[in-house]
Amino acid sequence: MNREPKTEALEVSHQVSIYPITQATTATFTELYFRLTFLFFIQRGSKYVLHPTQGEMLGEEGDLMIFPPGALVTMENRPVMNETYRALGVCFSHDLVDGVFSDVPKTQAERGVQIVRASEHNPSDILSLITDTLKNASLPEIIKQHRLLEPLLWLRAQGFNLPTQVEDDPISQVRRLIETDLSHPWMAAEIANHFAMSEATMRRWLSKTGQGFAKILLHTRLERGLSLLQTTDSQISAIAMDCGFKTPSHFSDAFQNRFGIRPKDIRSAKG
């Protein structure tokens, strides 16, 4: 099976993508899974995170929050009064992170969520470097790749270490396949065949993660839907179809059941 991933990012290089995020209403998003390294630069409002081992954390306006691959968290984006929550999410590939942190001992690599405080480090400087690099169409790709290492080098110089050679766990592998075409009617047997397993073996493989195939499929689709609501102006009906839901109402019901808020209320403070 040969499916190419799709992206709705504002700016894309081979290994870095930027997602502008806006949200009008406070909502709690449970069990969000990060397959790649994500950096969230908070521009307005705040981001509350509940990590299963680290506990509660709060990122404020101007802060940078770093989510390592494999992180599974509960998150709440909090707008300020009469203003929407705004942030830029920057996604780094494994290869790019490995290029800077591969020699860091695993015992020193931070596998939890890290906060780079604006008052201490001014992370907006590296955000400018990333956006300027991606927007410069005249730069040769090899120069872009070198410049996109600089933000990671800056983080390392400031004492922040990111994990590399992350175990490609079952959830990550299955999500990566599903994400190649969310509108495809994925079936357990098809997924198992892709990984050269019987369906029974695949279900045992996934059972070690605490999530079955149906839950992984639904969560992957809903989280992409959430991302599209926050980062695009696409109609909700189109988002529902793109994410593999049969009808907009099916998407809305599943979204509200999981996140406790209707999709339209992500974009509007009225609800």
C-alpha cells in the first residue's frame, strides 16, 4: 500500500511544518497523542496540560511548550476574555531531532513535556527563525534544512534535551498508517495485513497499549478534526468527510462525546 500523507500546515518543509492555531472557547481535550515532536508557541491565552506522570502544567502567553513523541496528555487551550486563544504549533520530524540530540544519553533526554519560559529564554526568537526560513522560497532546500536545525541547537544550548530514537510503538505505527488517508474506510483486517499479522495477533499487539483498533481509529480521526477546526477555515461538513465520518452529524456527535463541546464552538465563543 502506497499512500502519501496529507497536510494542512501553513508552511511545510520536508521535515518541519507550522500550524497556526486559534480557538474561541475553552475546552478540555483528553488523551491527545503526539506521534512527532511538537513545539507550541503560545501567542495569546494559556495552555493547561495534565500529564500522567508530571501532573499539572501551565504555559502562559509568550512561553514555548515542548511535547515529545509518544506523549499522551489532557490539554486545555484557554482564551483570554473577549479574545481567541492563538498559538503556532511547529512539528519536527524524528530525523531532524536526531540530527541534534542523537548523542544525548537516553537517561538525560527529557521524555516529559517541557516549558521554555518567555521571561527566561525569549523563545519568540527561534519562532521567527523558523517562520522566516520556511517562507523564504529562494533558499535552496539544503540551506533550509541546516537553518531548521538552529532552533533545536538553541534549545540544547539552553539546557533542553529532546528524546531521539523513540520506540515506534504500536499506537504510533497504526496512527501513521491511518493518517495517510483518514477518509479511507479502514478495517482491522486491512491494518493487520499491512503489518503482516493476523487480525488476532494485531489485536493482542495493540492490547499492550490499552487501546484497541476502533479507539485508535476514532481518536486519530477526531484529533485531525480538532486540528482542522483550529488551523483552517474549512467548513465543518468538509472536515467531517475528510476525517472519514459518514455524515457531519456523526462527526459532531463523536466530537462532543469525546471533548464535551460541539465542533462549531471551537471557532465561536457562542455556544
